[in-house]
Amino acid sequence: MSHPVELRGVSTRFGHTWVHRRIDLAVPSGEVVALVGGSGTGKTTLLRQMVGLLQPAEGEVRLFGEPLFGGSRADQLARRRRFGMLFQQGALFSALNVFANVAFPLREFGIRDEGMLRDLVLLKLAMVELGPDVALRMPAELSGGMVKRVALARALALEPELLLLDEPTAGLDPDSSDAFVTLLRALHQELGLTVVMVTHDLDTLFELSTRVAVLAEQRVIIAAPVPEVLAFDHPFIHHFFLGERGQRAMELLRDRRTAATPQGH
């Protein structure tokens, strides 16, 4: 069975510096896989390679069982329709209003009917819990949380099967971060998405992830469900997950799940 994302022997070099060496990683369908690692381990680089924004020095990226750059131009365009990406700062076009930002990928892939465009854009905004009144605002008029939601609406515009998230809660206050994580979890379940995300935020990781891939020593040292990763003996894992910050995030998650469990169960 093919995986939505598969890296085979991927190596990355910037100048004379190797960032990754022969990385193998398969992302199972329907899961939320978090990429974590220390500064300089190339987490976002790997995410960008998965969608063809960067090319590895060696190895192969496969999407949905096919080489990322394989086949004709039409084949590659069809493959690109199947994923969406949320960039860290949203990456909205500052000169376009919200409507035009969300409509952009729809227009790029050939939808010209203005009535259909309007319906689709408003539907995508509703999916991220934004009303039609937001459509005519400019990005500069939006809060940080709204920027993330508009960028997510744009990433979902073409109804992708695969969603890539680069630091989805970076820059958000705690309440906005919690609300965005709740939205992401609901969309993952409702749409049956496969999700790959880069995050350093442990609350986000514990709330969303079904699997964690840990980058260290220029490779993926483990890719497994959270309990297996926590049990893996490596200095980075001890520091990142089992330090004071990690313990606090796990306690908070346990408290939330206990509070959400109906009495008597």
C-alpha cells in the first residue's frame, strides 16, 4: 500500500554542510505526523522538500505512491492538487483581500465561474469558522489567529488529501492557539486528512499527533506513536519531551482529557 508521503534515502546539503543523510520516512494515511528536532536539524527544509519547494541533493520524495516530479506536467499538476500547505506566518498575499487569497488556488487550477468561486470561497471560510464579512478584509486588518485561519482556508481550497503545517500555532496567544488546535483536530477527523506538521510547541504536538518523527544526527532516529518516542533513549528526547516543559504539557493534556471524560466512564 502506498503512503501519502514517503522519503527514500533523502540527503540535504547547503554548500559543504550536510543537514540530512539518507532519511527514510513513510507517513501513513490518515495520521498526524509531527516532525520535531533541535534548531538546525532541517525540519522545515524536509517539509518543503515534500511539496517540491526544495529538492534534496540525493534520494527521492514520493507522494501518493508516485515520484514527486514523475510523469508529465499534467500528472504533476494533478498530484499538486492533492496537497495543501500552511506556511508559518500564513504567507497571505498582502495586496489581495481575503476572498482573493482563498480564491487564488481555485483560479490557478482553472475555476473561472464567479458564482462558483464565491460559493467555494465562502464555504472554505466557513470551514475555518470565519464569516462572509471577513472576505473583503485585507490581511493587514486581521489578527494573528485570523491570518492562520484564512491561510488554512486557502490550503484547503482544492480539497486536498494531504495537509502540511509549518509551526501552525507559532505567534498565537494561548487562547488563539488552543482554538486553532481544536479546529485542526476537527478538520482532520471530518475530512479524513493526512497531516504532516513541524512544531516545537508540545501542547500542539500532544493534542494532535498520532505519530512523531524525531530528527537528530542528520537522520530520523525514530518515527513512532508518542508513547514509543517517549520511551526511546536519546539525549534530545530526554531534553525535549521529558524536561520540565514536556512534563507540564503532558500534565495539561491529561487534565483536559480527564475533564472531557463523561462521569461514570
